[in-house]
Amino acid sequence: MRTHVPTEGCCINTHLEDYIQNLYKFLRINRPEQLTIDNIATNLNLNIYYGKFSLRFGNDLVIQKSTKQREWQLFGHEVGHYLRHCGNHLTLHRLFLDMQEWQANHFAYHFCVPTFMLHKTNYISIDTIMNLFNVEYDFAVRRLEMYQNKLYKEGMNHVLSKIQNEIWTD
């Protein structure tokens, strides 16, 4: 695995990436140093509490007490539930609950380390992601892999598009 990524040429966003970019635009957040629990919670009218486990109830988020990095990641997960899910976890079918947990985990990667901010970063490495976005090592590794896959897919789509254009113009 490469530990850094050149970022030129990245431009196609997923629905989730657009959603998060628009959310941060609405909140007037455009730099990594603005990504704090207090800043975002205040702007989203969320009440933050710290406890032995993480959960959400209405506008109240309980974040498991841990390192600042882990708390930020858990906050991203719980905000994913807050913004994108409804229903009582006690009454949901297990498969639906698993899907919501997967979605909240995926949301956290993009929320805590937004793609549009990665685009603005000249040199992306695991250390860069850890330091700029205040996340743990394993989280940074996975987010870098996701970003590399995105760039690779876009590069392949560009190559395939060029080949297709050549076929149709001959």
C-alpha cells in the first residue's frame, strides 16, 4: 500500500461526499482546524455528554470518554445516525440495524476526514491525515485507502473514457 497520494485530477464526488461538503458549507467550515466537536455540535444544536458508551437520543449525543481522536471519530459516527437515520434501535430488525451501523461508520470516515479537504492537501499521508484531522492511526490508514481507491477509480474511468472516445471517432 502506498502511504501517500498525489491529489491532482480528483473531481467526481459520491452522494455522501457531496452531502458532507454541503453540510460543512452550510456550517461555514472549510478548514481542518474548524473540525471540532464543540464547533459542529453548537452549529447543529446538539447537546454533547460524555459517558461509558456512545449513543444518540434526539439532539443529545453521548460520546464514550476516550482520547480526543477516538471521541472525534465516535462523534462522527453518532452525527451520521443523527443526520441520516430514524427509528428505534430496540425495535429494528437486526439486518437493518447492521446496515445503519455500517452506514454510520462509513459516514464517520467522510465526516471526520472530508474528501473536499483532502483535495486541497498537497501531500497526503497517514501522518498528514492523523495530524490534520485529529484521527487515530487505523482510522487514517482506512481513510487513505478509501481516498486512494477513489483516485484509482477516477483514473481508470478517465482512461476508459478516452478509449471509448477513440473507438467511436475511428
